[in-house]
Amino acid sequence: MCGSIGVKVRPTYLGIDKLRKRLVALVPDQRAIKIIDLVTNKVTNSLRIPLIVEPSYMIISEDGEHAFVLEGKRNFLYRFDLIAGDLEERVAICQHPNYLTYFNDQGLLAISSELSQSIIFVN
């Protein structure tokens, strides 16, 4: 271990924004995405996730500008702008999505669904 920080949240998924030196944490029980400055170890922003959303998975883009959040029960993908702090888009996708990854060189998201046994690509 090269270091640690204590945070007053219970994150389920984490992403790192190396350029801006910040940690991005999905905190489902608070319906929020918390942005933690890695220099000061303080929460610098909290993006509200709509109350009806039950987030199940999150990744951030390689450039650290967007967070992509899956809602597996209602079959939606959400894109948050981490710079402006806004929910940018909501898209209906496959049944019960459970995992996603970002292909930076192609600008595509790959979303898997166990129920439909498929992988969906979104640009």
C-alpha cells in the first residue's frame, strides 16, 4: 500500500481522474457521485442522482470528464458531466445491464446483459 484516505461515504465503484488529481466515487445509498480531491482529501463536489434511480455500476471516461452509470433494474444508462456537474443524458438500453466498459480509442461503451446474453455498443 502506498497511501490511504478516509472518506465519510460508502462508495461501491471508484474511478480516477489522473489529470485533475481526483477520485470519483459512486455512493448509491446517497444517490450521488462524490468527487474527492486527492491533494486535499476532501469532497469537492457531489452530483445528485435522481431519487428514482437505483445505480448499479459506474465507470468514468479516460479523460475524466464523464461518468457513466448503469441502472440495471430499469434498463437505463446515464451520462454525467463531471466538469459541469450535470446529468447530460439518459438512454434506455438492453434488459438488466450489469457491466460496462469504455473503449476510449473508439469512443464506444460496451454494455453487457446476462439476461439477454448480449453485448450492446453505444457511441
